[in-house]
Amino acid sequence: MLLSAVAGLLATALLAVLVWGALALAGAADAPVLGITAGVAGGLFLSGFTAGRLAGTAPAFHGSLAGLGSAAVVASISLLGGSPAPPVTLAVFVVTAALLGAGGGILGRRRR
């Protein structure tokens, strides 16, 4: 699961920079927010996909755990950086991370 969470975090950074840059070049006013949002969503999904791919059984479970692991790192960095996110926002983020991770795990499972 740790490998999957790290892969998701790397994908988060890469996707955020790519989307942010493309939107900035296109002249979008909210390029940073949209880039980070797309990067985090893609990273959570990729965490789950990688975990589901590597899991022997229960790919959705492993995917959701990997998504939650990545979300814990993202939320920690955000809160330590001074984000004023209320508990409800963090709860929605955790549920979204679990769902994206589980979806990625299901799509990443190996067919035998």
C-alpha cells in the first residue's frame, strides 16, 4: 500500500503542474485551483489503481486504503500550511479519497 500511496502522490504533483500550466497558457483565471484539484483527484485514483493492481485479493479495499493514505499526506500538508479547512470539508475529502481509491482499485485489479 505504501508504494501505491507514493505513486499517487507523485502523480498528484505531476498532474497538478501539467493541468495548471495548460490552463494558465489557455488564460484560465482559476488555473491554480483547478490544476491542484485535478492533480489530487487523479493522484487518489492512481493510488487506488496501483494498489488494486498489486493486491492479490480485495482490490477495492486495498485501493481505498491507498487513497486514504495519500489523502492523509495531502491533508496534513494542507493543514500544516495554514489551510482554514473546516472538519466537514476534511470529512468530504476523506470520503472522496476512499471512493476514488476504491474505484481505481477495482479498475486496476488483475483478471486471472
